[in-house]
Amino acid sequence: MIKIVFTIASILLILLAFVSLYRAYVGPACADRVIAINVISTKVTVLIVLIAMVTDQHIFVDVALVYAMMGFMATVCISKYLEKGKLI
């Protein structure tokens, strides 16, 4: 029963990721695009964890943590670049 709920949640998250992808494509400002890509990164992280729970392969949780850290660092770097024009 819980696997069915996780599968339905995964499908809904995939659909919502496409909504965020639309905002990343259309977004009028660069900040809108950065936030939309950050939202997509967060959704993918949750999807990886849900897939780990459904397939009983808990090693994917470690992959999700690394992916979340990479998404956070990318968001910080892009935001700093948009703010100051350089990364250092």
C-alpha cells in the first residue's frame, strides 16, 4: 500500500517538475529562472529518495544527499554570479 502512495507521489512530483521547467524557460528575470531550477533540483532529490524507498535500495539516499548538496552549491554560485558578476 505504501509503495502505491510513493509511486503516485513520484508521478505528481514529475508533473510539478515540468511546471517548474516551464517557469525556468519563460521566467522574465534571471532570479525566477534560478529559483525554478532550484525547485527542480529539490524535486529530483525527493524523487530519488522515493525511488529508494519503493525499490528498497537505500544506497540511493546517499546519492540524493550528494545531489542536494550539488544543487545547493550551484544555486549559491549562480546567485553570486548574478549579484556581483564574478564568482570570486
